[in-house]
Amino acid sequence: MDTRPGESSPSESQAPRSPPVPVPGATPAWKPHPLSRTLGQDWRAFLDFTGGSLLFCLSAMFIILGIARVLGPALEQPTTFLEILPTLGVMHLYELCLLAALIFLVVWRNVTDDAVSLVVIAGLFLLSGGLMLTTVADRDPTGAWMVGAAGAALGTAKLAALRRPVRVDLRPLALIGLVLILAWNFLIGARFAAWHPSGELLRIRWMGSWLLLLVGGGFIAADALNVRAAGADPAPGPFLRRPAMALVLVALVLIIGAVHQYILEVMNDVPAGKDDYLPMLAVLALVAIGLLWVAGGRDLDLEGLIALGPLGVFGLLLFDGHERFQTYRLDTVELLWPPPVFFAWFGAILLGVGLR
């Protein structure tokens, strides 16, 4: 069979090729071990599956453990406020690094999947500096007040960064509530340390602190229920930029705020009870209903279960023989807590939600 110039015959192409002859003194070509190839593929698949989010979570966990190991012994010893201040600085520095990584991923790399976990971690750490400040404010109330004011300003700047470069859907009402909670979070510990209240005045001041936190929560709950199109997410696209992401963030802030209030109760030996936390549970229920609206549409059965949550806890406390319900006074800041008043304002809100 004739072949054209430059072409090989079929017999030549099918003929077995001899292995290359090794050149003396030459370095053999590197071949990866099969196990290393398998491990590399597994590692890349792991990062593709988690988006690196687990690594961010691990870093946050190690920071919390490290600060707890440092701050725990310091609280048991007569250390000064200046000696503890560097630990607070490390917390704020980590938050700034976290925010810088978030802005880098979203703005420069246009990565939104990893950013979701970073926003959640940022929400957990947003109030952590104020919470830590409360535990050491008694050593120097004036210094704690100045550091708290700086922390509140820095926290407001973080919210602005989350709203603008990162573009989390934080609307005006939610922003007002978050700023109020940030100011309360960073300044309340110093105020309690400077007041040194006792007896009935101690409880009134603590309930006043609750009232400030609930005012911020009220703005957040009003924003959560202000959904124009029930059952549809008004901002389709990446989860990072949907209203549901903002509601998850504010829910975390409210939960951390309630934990901070509990720490105030324990540190100052406030005569308090479980029923004091019912209004915050009601606010969280309203935020959960709003989250339900923007995430998956209206589900009346599930909305009813969520709404009945605070009322169910109320009933359990009554069944348990809780007697603190009789001690609330309408002429003080406790006016939201007596059972008739609590049922009135929470029931009115639920009625308005049901009529929407």
C-alpha cells in the first residue's frame, strides 16, 4: 500500500515501541506516588465540599479557646485592667482580620459561598468584645467605659462594612436596632461597675438593661416582619445578599445579647428568674417568623408553633409553681413583664402578623 511522504504505514504505527534507553548520569523524571495522588484528590474534594468554611470555623474555635485559657486564670487573680487589656485587643484584632478576609473574598474574588460562614462567625464575635469587657469592668470602670465607647464605634464600622462592601441586606430598621444593641453591649458592663447597685435598685437597673436590649430587638423584629412580598425572597441571588442572611445575623446578635444579660445577672447576683427572659424569647420568635417568610414562604402551621413557643414556656413556668410573676411592678421598667401586659403586647403583635 502506498503512503504519502511524511506518513507512517499502519504496520509501523501499530508496531510496539521500545522503551526509552536511560541516559547515564541523567536525573530520572519524578513520578508522584499513587497514594499522594489519592490524598491530593481527597483534599481538593474536601475543600470543594466545605468551601474552606470548616477552616474558618476552626480558627474561630482556637481563638475562643486561647482567650478563655488566658482570661480564665486572670479573672481568678487580682490582675489590673491594663494587664487584661491586651487580651481584649487580640479579640478585636481577630475580628478585623476576619472582616478583611471577608471583604477580600467578596470584593476581590467574588466568592459568596465561603463568605456566608464568615458572616456567621462575624455575628458571633460582634458582641464578644463587650461581653469580655463586662467580666473585667469592675477593675477600672472608667477605663472600661473608654474602651467600651471605642468598641461600640468599631462595631458600628464593622456593620457599615458588612452592609456596603460585603452587601449583606441590613435595612434601616435592623441597623438602628443593631447600633443600639452594640452601644448597650459595650457600655453596660462599665455602667454596672460604676453604679454598684444593691437590693431592689440592683434589679431595677438590671431590668432597665433588659429594656434597652429589647428596644433594639424591637427594631430588629419590626424589620424582620416588614416583608413586602410574603412567600418570596425579594432579592434572588447568592444567599449572602438575601434578607435571610441578614436575619440569621441579627438572630445571632440577639442570642449573644441575651447571654450577655445572663452574665450580668450572675456577676452582680441579681434576683432574677427564668420568666425575665420571656420577652427576648418573644422577639426571637418574631424574627424566626420573618426568616420563615423570606426563606421558604408562609407556613401557617409552623408559624403557629413558633408563635406559641413563648406562650408555652410561660405555661410551663406557671405549672412549675413559678412565683416571680407576682413581684413585677407596673411603676418601674418591669412594665413589659407582668403576665397580663406580656400577653397583651405579644398577642397584639401576633394578631397583626396573622392579618398580613
